[in-house]
Amino acid sequence: MKKTFSILSIFTLLIISNLSINSCGSTDDTVSCFPNTPINVTLNLNLPAYNALNQVGGWIYVNEQQSGTRGLIIVRASDTNFKVYDRNAPHVCPDSNTTLEVKDNISIICPKDNATWILLTGQPTAGSSLPPKTYPYNYDPSGKILAVYY
């Protein structure tokens, strides 16, 4: 009886552990199934394609090579600061309907569940307590070169 109970306990523990590892539970800043890909993008803000980033509140989508699995949203948050968001929703596992979009130039929305965030800050406003994943950057104001990396 003891041996059966021990084997059953170990088997149950293994199943629970496996479910925990393979689930979409939250980590500190994203769900555990969030894709982890290298980011390496350099933008010359002197070029017309990036003109929106020369004004506070301006934003663009970046979908070029090495910009993550779904691309980036880059926002000019102030005269000296940018926000670089991953377009994968931070609170749900990626599927065909979880690519973040900018709505009305003031918010970011997840089409799957209508979770929203403030565009300039990334602060959640509905549907998620996690902000969009952000990436570090370097900005050279003299040459207007923005480099995003991860």
C-alpha cells in the first residue's frame, strides 16, 4: 500500500510539474511561452520612412529582419526618450490573433481579447496587468540614429 501510494504521488508530481513547465503562466514581464528572439535594428530618423519618430507621440511599426517574431512598435515618448514595444501580446501565448496594434494613435490593443495599453507609457488600461515587453535602445541625437537591441 505504501509503495503504491509513493508511486502514485511521484507520478502525480511529475504530471503537475510538466503542466507547469508547458503552460502559459506569467513570468515577471511576459507569459512563459513568449518568444525570445534577438533584436538588432538601426534606424536613421533622417529618412522619410521614420519621420513620425521626430515628433513626440509619433510612432511606427518596424517589421524588418531582426525585429522579433512579429515586429516592433516604436514610439517617441518625449524629446529624449523612446518606447520600443514587442508586437507579441505579453499576457497570452502567441497565435494568429495576438499581434499588438496601435489604435487611434493613443493606445495599443490586442485583437484577441481587446486588452489595451497607453501608447506613450505602456501602462495597462484593460485586460492585462502586464505591460508590453520593451527593449533597450541607444539614441544619437546628433545623427538621429536609433539603435534597438536585445
